Amino acid sequence: MPLDGRARRVLPVGRHALLVEVATAEEAQALHAELLRRRDAGALPPVREIVPAARTVLLDGLADPRGLAAALPHWDVPPVAAADAPLVVLPVRYDGADLAEVAALWGMSEDEVVRVHSGIEFRVAFCGFAPGFGYLTGLPERLHVPRRATPRTSVPAGAVGLAGPYTGVYPRSSPGGWQIIGRTDAALWDPEREPAALLAPGTRVRFEERGRRP
């Protein structure tokens, strides 16, 4: 079923950009996918960048955004077809410092947390915070967890964490308040690679267990 375009609000950003506000994260992902599809099919005016966020999509570098601004609220936007997106599998050692706390919040054992988390197919909704950091959706609402009351001053690169509805992987060492359940050796950001970011909006992600806490 197409998503309801009446919930979209299109705002001008300067002379050559539009910001589309939507009602839900799911619609933001679906609208981003539809914009990419139309761009690749030559059915979208030339645009330099299409940047999704939690509940917005920014279109930058439009020569004349007025026509698109008028049309966007009336588009039929289908839900995301997950199978059409590329899949990245990240090997993870589930030995995070907050694994026990997450198990308590989820009301299950640590082994069950590993089984559940590694059994979900996530999707990169948008990127931010640091180069290469993707906000991954897919956790059922009952498994959403709060950020730590006191953030850590340093979280190592490769740490796999949970916060609210999201899963994420720290691409470099930095402060952070996510609940850390594991770590991966995958390079999330490599300036020498093309593209530098391993995860892009729309990418499907699975975590593959490669070990647990001793």
C-alpha cells in the first residue's frame, strides 16, 4: 500500500534545496528509496545530493525546486522493498560490556540476546554522528533500550551498540552512550576505499556471531 503523501511537508532550503518532512522513520526510508529509483530512471530533476535523516529527506543542488516541491506531496510512495538493497554481513564477537544489562532489559539470557540480535536483518536508515556511522533500524519496539545514563568517554572502533530503536557500529574511537553488546573488525570507514563508507542509507545489514564472552 502506498504511503500517505498528505503527511509530507516540503520546505525550501535556500534557493536550490528542499527538505521533506514525513511522519515516520519508515516513510523517510521509503521516500529516500523512491527518490533514488526515480533519479536512476531519469524521472527526477537533476539533483546533487539526496540525504535521508530520521524523519526528513534533503534534496540539494536542484536547479528549480518549485515544481518538485508541488509534486512531492502527491507521489505514491511504496514501502521499502528490502530485498532490492545490497546486503552487508558484519562478523561480531558478542562480548560487549553492556550485554548483561541489555539481557536484563530484554528479559532474556545473554545467549538469547545474541541469537535474537544476529537473527535480525537491519537496514541503514541514515548516516551521521561520525563518518561511516549508520543508524540501523529493525529492532522490534519491545527491544528498544535507553542510552546509558552516563556516556563513556571512549568507545573503541568497531563497538556494536544499541540505543532507542537503533543499532550502530562505531567507526572510530569516540565518546558515546550506546549500550555496547559486541565488536567487529570490519572497517566501517576507510578514506582509501571507494566508497569510503561501508554502510550507506538503504543497505541491509546482518550481524554474524563469531564468538562470545568467555
